[in-house]
Amino acid sequence: MMKGLYCLQNAIKWYEDRFCVRFTPTVIYALYPKEEEYGWPQPWPNPDSAGIYIFLDSNKTIVYIGKASQMGARLDHYFGYGENGKCILKDKRVDDISYVQCYSCSQEEPYACLSLEEYLISEMNPKYNKTGRTEW
């Protein structure tokens, strides 16, 4: 069963309390922004921070969870500029990503991203993740 942002927030809160670490959420970044949405071509949220990133479909259902030592560089692997400056997906195996949300960790605790990613994958069961490996 795919779960939404409310379940994600609760899972991260549980993890933070259990392991005494903190993650800072960013705004939800729209790859194809509608009026009043923060997104493309704005800068990536917390581009120099380590953390986890969440890909969401157009219904804001979680479809992928990943980790990064530098959020901006990692997200640049997935997305680029197309015609008229519009966002394009560089990986053609996925076509249903519309939003990205990031959670950054403190500079002193980048190791927490590794275990948080695995925990969230097991809890959230995103479409493109399998525990221990990625489907796409």
C-alpha cells in the first residue's frame, strides 16, 4: 500500500525521537509548478546538505525515497532543462514524478540519512523502491 505525506511525517518524527536526531523538511518542490507553487526553475532546497529526498506523483503519493550527501548534485542527476526551460526527467524509466520534498540533516550527523532511508522504504513501501535495492 502506498502512503502519503502525513504517514511520512509521522515516520520521520518517530525516527527522530527514537534516535535523537533531527531532520529539517523543505517546502514541496513542484517540477511542473502550477500557480503559487514553489518549483522549477527555482534552486533545489538545501542543495549543499546531506539528507533524504522523496519523489511524489501528481497526487502527492510517495513513489521513491533516496539519500544524498549533497542534495542539489543528486537531484541534478534526475532532472534537467528541456524546451522553453521546462523540467525534463533524465531517467525515462519513470514518468510520474511531479514533486520533490527533501529532509536535510545536520552536518554532524550525515550517517543518519543511511538508516532513515532504509527505515522509510520499509515503512512507506514506495512504488520504485524495494528494501535494499531500487526497482528502476
